[in-house]
Amino acid sequence: MLHRALTWIGALASMALLAGSSFAQEANGQAATVIHAGRLLADPATGRVLNEQSILVGADGRVLEIAPGYVTPAGARVIDERNRFVLPGLIDSHVHLTSELGPNQLLDEVQLTVSDQALRGAENARKTLMAGFTTVADLGASNDAIFALRRAIAESRVPGPRIIAAGSAVTPDGGHGDANGFAPDIINVLRSVSACSGPDACMRATRRQIQAGADIIKITSSGGVLSNTAAGVSQQLTDEELTAIVRAAHMMGRRVTAHAHGTDGINAALRAGVDSIEHGTYLDRESIRLLRQGDRYLVPTMMAGWWVGQLAERGGVLTPAQADKARRVGPDLVRMVRMARAAGVRIAFGTDTGVSPHGMNAREFQLLVDAGYTPLQTIQMATVNAADHLQLGAVAGRIATGYSADIIAVDGDPLADVATLMNVRFVMARGVAQKNE
């Protein structure tokens, strides 16, 4: 009886303290929502967890206030997550929503229209959102398809995560990101709109991507595992081309992220001034020195290496050129991540999903833990780090007053067992509850 009385006194005290606050005032308006969180990751940067918290979400989709106790202001819709662990919506810094690697990959390139790609992207965006990822960076897709999908989600016409979109990657003629493995007349049709040779042409391609709507510039500094050509994974854009691309992008307010596997491709891109490295498979001490200069991030995409390694052994999906590279790159990615961890390189969470099936993004957390990181460190990569990397540090990555109400909940404790993030039970994106099991 005493315990029950103290509980009621505590609740009444919380309500009294809030009576004149914006929390109560906003709830008396229309469409306010309150989430009762059993445990709340209040600050991903420090790992601070609070028990029994109430999160008030306004009609504009932003967090209005966080208060202790389970408070239910008059007129508020209540979402009960008292038995769950609540944390910020996750951020995947490297996806490809409009495609997915499979046995029909080559046919898809010549059979699917841009409209087909956009509709498949909508399906994959929903899967990604249901997996708890409320923001993604799409780093390589048809301009028309991904920019249309970005707009449709922003206008709440289809469900999906907030999209930071690169559109077509700026790539060397015939390199990773351009059409390969087809008859010459087909290649002429499928060529990337952003393929270029020479500094002037690459500067022009960069500017045109920004003109088309790119939020971020993706470049292919080196060869890639899944380009259907036996061209290796070393540097493909020249030093002069890289410098021209970065200069053009930065002059127009865009960050540049570089797909790079080979050491020469990584270091040339970093010397040219890119802001982040995707994959980074064969980084060395010089790569680490350069990565630690300025506001730079490594996005390791361990999922991609893990998945293509399995496909190479399974057969039926990868071409011989792809399978040969996949067998080598996957294990080398793991060694690289351990090296980066020991050196204190800043990492933003990214999976390269689209190589792996959409909706499996959270498997990356376990791969990072297996490489030596703590669960909290991996969650930081997918919240505060990724938000900073994508220039969303004042919008996403935290549950705090004024931030977008991107909120998820899981059963169990992801700080003890990161695998719980592979089964997200509640998802709110930009203030709208999209899933609550």
C-alpha cells in the first residue's frame, strides 16, 4: 500500500510541475501525441538511459518536451511503450533503395523502366522504415527515380525514411558506376549520365548532378566488387579529376563521399578533400592519418562484404568477375574495421543495402560488434555520428526538444544485446507512428 501511495504521489507531483509547461499547453491543443517510454536512451553520445519518461510530440512532427514519469496531458494521444526500450530512429548512411542484387540483375538493367525502379524503391523504402531506419543516404540510383521517391516521402504520399539522395554517381567512363558487361550498342544506351573523363568534364558532371537535385555527391574513386568487369578495385579517377569534383561540389555546398576499396583510391580521394570514404577496404596508416583530419567519416558497409561473400559461394547470382572480387573483399573488410577501431577513426553506420536485401540493415550492428565495438558504439554510429556525417545534427540522431520525432522501440536492451535492433517493434517517423506491434 505504501509503495502504491508513493507512486501516486510521484505521478501527481510530476503533473503539478508540468501544469504550466509547454508540455501541458501543447497537449491541450489538437493532435499532440505522448509516448510513455519504459527506458529511454536520452543521450546516445554518452549512453545515458532514463526510466519512465514521457515524450510529447507536436503536430509538426517534432519533439516538444521530455518529462519524467508517465504523464498524460488532456487531449493527448497516448502510445504505450512502457515495457520497451526507446531510442532515436536509426540512420543508414549507404543504401540503394531502387534496386536489389539478385539473379536477374543484368536483365533488370535493360528491362526495368525508371518508373519500375521508383515503385520498387517505394516498396524497399517501406521495408527500411519498418526495420527502424528513419533516415537513409541513397548513394547511387537513377536521378528521376530516387528524386521522385525522396519527394513523395517528404510529402507523406508514401511511407519511408527521410532520404538524402546522391542520384547518379560521378564515375570515370567505363569505371565502377558506369555500364559494363553488355554489348557496345547496349552500353551506349545504359551509360551513366555522370560518367566523365578529364577534370573539366568531371567538374561539369558534378555541377549537373547538383542541378538535377543531388543532396550529396557520390563518386567512385576506385573499382568496385559488383561492376561487371575484371578491372580490379584500385584507383580509377585520376588525382586531377578527383580534385575537380571535390572543388565543384564544395563550391556549391555539397559534401562528397567516395566509394573506394583500393589503398590508392582511398588516399587519392582523401588528399583531394572528400568528406567520407565508403567501404575503405584496403586503408593503410596514411589513410587513417588523412581520415582523422577535419570532419571526416568512414562508412565501412560490412553487410555488403558479408553478403556478397555468401553469394560468391552459393552461386547463381554473381558473375565470375564479381564473385572473384567478392571472395577477397569480404574478409578484408573485417580486418580493415578492426584496424580502424584500434586507430580511433570516426565511423558512420552504413550497409550498402540493395547489395543485401532491404530490411536486413540492422545486421550491420552485429557485424560491428563482432569486429570489436561495443553495442553503444554501434548505436552512436547509427544516430549521432551518421546525423553529423549527413549534416542532420540539428534534425535527427537524438530524441530532444526541437528534433524530428524519429523514434523507435525494441523489446530487451540493445545496449546489452545489439541483436535486439534486428526486431524493431515500434517506429515513428517525423511524428507519425508507422508501426506498433
